[in-house]
Amino acid sequence: MPWVPLAQFEGPPEALLQRCRERIDREAGAQRENLLAVTQVLAGLKFPQPELLALFGGGKAMIESPLIREIVDETKQQTRQQTLQAAIEKFLKARFGAVPVEVAAELRQVMKAEQLDRLVDLAGACPSVETFRAGLQGELASLVPPKSTRRPKKR
């Protein structure tokens, strides 16, 4: 259904889009919200008029779509990570001068919010870039699962 609005169609777009909406309502089941959101996006490529897109629920359809919510949440998380990483690097630069390239590269490997929060605190309290790097490497070490010391069984 989401691709139908992009198809060649003779007649008013309202009729086509209304039929798409009715079929999604009738047959989509648990994927209804996602299909409404995706169909709205694709329909908007060909028919950008807000009144036509309202047939699929407008902004409400986007908000209710689990797929769109997941994309928005992931984007927010990535933006927060990048913002914290950049802020830490800028803070270190203001305190200690140039930040070694290795430290900046290692910092970009840290993705978990709680680790970045600890690194913000460390960047504000550490006496040197070297001390910060030691703490950063400790955070990175916690990302790597420990190697098993058990020997494989012989067959």
C-alpha cells in the first residue's frame, strides 16, 4: 500500500489516497500505524498538499508510528552522544590546550550515556589530559567483554 500513491493514476488524487487509507484501515492489523506513516511520507513526495496528507493522519500518524518513534529516539540518542563527545573535547581543549588526536578518537568510541556523563565529570575534575585519558581508557575497557579463561573441552 505505501507505494500506491507514487503509481501512475488517472483521476483526482483524493480518490486514490482515500482508497489507500481505507485498505490500510481494513487490512493492516498491527502494522496500521507504521503503514499510515510510511504511506503519508511517500504520498507527500507526489502530493505535498497538507489536506491530502491529512487523510493518513497528518502529524498524529507520525507520532503514533512505532517505526517513526524508534527512528526519532535513535536520532535523539545519537545527537546527545555526539553533543556530549564534542562538549568534552571542547572542555578539555579549553582547560589543557590541544587535545591529542588519539584521545579524541577514543572518546568517539564511547556511546553509552552513563559513561559519557562520567567522562563529563572527569573532564571537569581531572588535573591533566593524561589523567582524563586514563579514565577514558577505563571506560573503553568496560566496553570490551572479558576474555574467557576456560579452555575448550577436548573431544
